[in-house]
Amino acid sequence: MGDVVPLPVRREPPQERPSTVEPLWRESVGRELREERLDSGQRLVDVAEQAGVSPQYLSEVERGLKDPSSELLAAIAGALGLSVAELATRVASTTVDSQSPVCLAA
């Protein structure tokens, strides 16, 4: 088998992270989903019902605590009138600065 490579573990809460650390993908996606939901004036329970997920799960996704599968992400985005591609573009455009590389997976 191959070598075991230790990966850095981020344990500090999001609000206490230094500004030089890029947010995790799930945190950026959750923030964008929440902003879209609030901007459209929809309640958490209504979007969750349309997406076929529990309100608790959607809340955890919005807070960056859960990393949804591509199917669930498509369902949640669709309930907000977004495509996954549009969501990914929004996330990439809000988290990129001139110093950081970008890699989007399709």
C-alpha cells in the first residue's frame, strides 16, 4: 500500500479563523445558498420541502457543517431557482482573490 500522508485538520470555529485561510467549499456554498434564500424571501422550511430534505439538514448545509452530495446540492439549488453551475460560478467569484488559484470540477 501507499504512504499515509497526514492532512491538516482545521478545528477552530469559522468566526475565529485568520483571514488568510480560504473558506472550505461547503462553507462558501452554504453561505451562497443562504444568501439566495434570504434574498428571495423564502423560509428555510419551504426550501427544504421543495428540495426534499429536512429543514435541519438544509440549515446545516447553509452553515457549512454538511457537505451535500451532488444530487442534494442540485435539489437545493433547484429549489432556489439556481443550477449547480450557476451556484459554483457564484461561489468561485466571491471567494477568489488575485493571489489564489482556482480549480472548478464539473
